[in-house]
Amino acid sequence: MPPAPTARLQFRAWRDDDLPLARSLFGDPRVSALVGGPFDDDQIAARLRTEIATEREHGYQYWPIALHDGTDVGCCGLKPRGERVLELGFYVLPDHWGRGYATEASRAVIDYAFDVLRVDALFAGHHPSNRSSAHTLAKLGFCYTHHELYPPTGMEHPGYELRR
């Protein structure tokens, strides 16, 4: 079950027929360049299968987000990280950058993680060059904890934590 809608956004689960949306996110070099992309069709299809499996196994995923009129915005959600800790992440389509959607969606996902899933903490990271994600995480209250290797880029990415 996805998080509750926000003032501007709604969440839903990924479906098998969502390959075009997944391709628009993970195949777009502007969206995916700082996370090891852009990705080819096989990698994108695998990512879609992983999101669907994560929802089935854990009850969460990086849910697709859309405006209330159905316009796709991106995805935002959770993935397994550790004992009572999940990882928060978001991807926003370029046409929607700079409008606060990542922050708005992330707040709903954070509430869901703490209030529904009852996790103790959330982790988030970003490419060292991604100032926009760093700014978003700061607005959300995440605190820097360490750098760690992010294998898709081969770089040390800053990591952050938000405790309940």
C-alpha cells in the first residue's frame, strides 16, 4: 500500500505495463547520470521487476508519483537497507525539476516509514555533484553521517540519516 496522497501528488504501485514510465526515468541521462545511468532496456526492465518484487516482499518500493490529474512526475519511496532502517530515494522527470515535488513526496514517504512501517531510521545518499538532492535532504532533516562507495558510479557518495 503506497503513502497517502499529498496536496499535489498521488502514489501508486509499479505495474508490469509500466516499462514506458520506467524508461522515461531510468533511461533519461539527465535523471540517471548521477546514479550510474542511463540504463539500457534490459537494465530498466530488471529495475521494474525489482520494484514490483520489493513491494510484494516488503510492502514498499520506489512508488511512481503523479499529479492528481495523472501526469507522471517520477518516483519516490523506500528500499531495504538494514535492521529497522530503510533507504529513501527519489527520481523526478526533468520537466518537473525545481517545483518541490521531491520534497513533498519524500515527506509523505518519511511519514509512511515512521508511522506505518515503524522503522527506527532512514538512510539517503546522493552523488557528490548533486547539490539539488543535498538541498532536499537537508530540508527534510537528514543529517550527514559518512561517505560510502556507491558501486554503480564507483564513487564515494555522502550518506545521511534521519531518525524517528
